[in-house]
Amino acid sequence: MSYVSHHAIIVTSNGYDSADQRLREAHDYANKHFGALTSQIISSVFNGYKTFFVAPDGSKEGWDESDEHDIKRDNFIKILDDMMYDDGSGPIRYAEVRYGTDDCDQLTTTVTRSN
């Protein structure tokens, strides 16, 4: 039996001009591959941070649509990881979260990937 498990990705730039370009590149990629699931870029009230997120696809685990979006999320995370510097720092930070599952064995909210 299939179950729902929401996966969302939150992406934030560090507020520097060079980071804005990287964030726009990431946002353009997300728009192209996730479409309407991609939010607008939102500016923080303080320190110039900018953030957008990719909303969950809403499909049940194991369905073709869910598997397709798993691959899209994997590819997007690879793009974000490639923006990091050799020392692990970088202009972009992200977290992929898994939450809201209706699988009784997996009731916790978790950060599945982050940098």
C-alpha cells in the first residue's frame, strides 16, 4: 500500500551579490524542472538573505510521479552541491525536509539532506 510523504527543499543565499547570481541560477533551474512547485524568491527582513522553496509534489511513495520527482530532487541537490566551494563553504544553503507522512512507521519529520 502506498503512503504520502512530503518532500520540500528550502534554498537560501547568504545575501552577497555573488550569491544572488547563484540563487537566480538555482531558482531558474527549479522553475524549469519543478514548475509551479517553485516559490518566488523572498527577501529576508534583515541582512539581505534571499530564499525560495520547492514544494512537495503530493504524490504517494512508489507512484511513477513520486519516483519522477525523486529524480528531479536528486538532480537539483546535485546542482546545489556543485555550487559549494572545495572547503564546504558556499553562497547557497539548502535543506530537504521530509514531513507529514501517513505511514505509521515513519511519523517523524526529518532533514533528509542539507549542506
